[in-house]
Amino acid sequence: ELSLLLQSIYSRLLLVPESVYLIGFSLGAHAAGFCGRHFRNYTGRQLGRITGLDPAGLLFENANVSLSPDDAAFVDVIHTNGGKMNELQFGRYNSMGHVDFYPN
């Protein structure tokens, strides 16, 4: 739905896609990526930036549905809880953006 809203604003010449900055936590990181991917597929333009905060790991190992560097002109990811689910770590630990930070 967010992508449709951005497309509607863009079609009325009220949106500069490069100025859009989305931030998503856990599942929201992947939702932001989907929004960027969907927007690009329908308009041919990329959003400016997406920041993923601890993108969810479980069920998002497939690159077709997870946040990726192709989803915006710049994608940065902050990983603080990546690892194995049986260790109660639910985030993805592998690189997903142009720049990935691992503060822990």
C-alpha cells in the first residue's frame, strides 16, 4: 500500500523519488525493500534510501522477498540480533545492503 501511495504522489509530480527515505525494523525492513522494488518496477525510478534495522531472518532467506541493495539507490542495514533462531536471535546476519553495520 505504501508503494501505491508513493506512486500516486509521484504521478502528480509531487514526489522526487530520490528524496524518499524509508526505515524499517524487522519485518518492516523487508516491507520497505518490497516498497522500493515495487515502486521501481512501476515507475522506473528508484527511491533514495532504505535503512533496515535488524531485518527478520526467519522465512526471509530467499533474496526475492528480502531487503536487497537493488531496492533503493542506497541501502544500509544495521544488524544487532543476527544468528540462529534456537539461540533466540531472529535477525539476518548476512550482508543485505550497500553498507552493513554489525555493532555487536
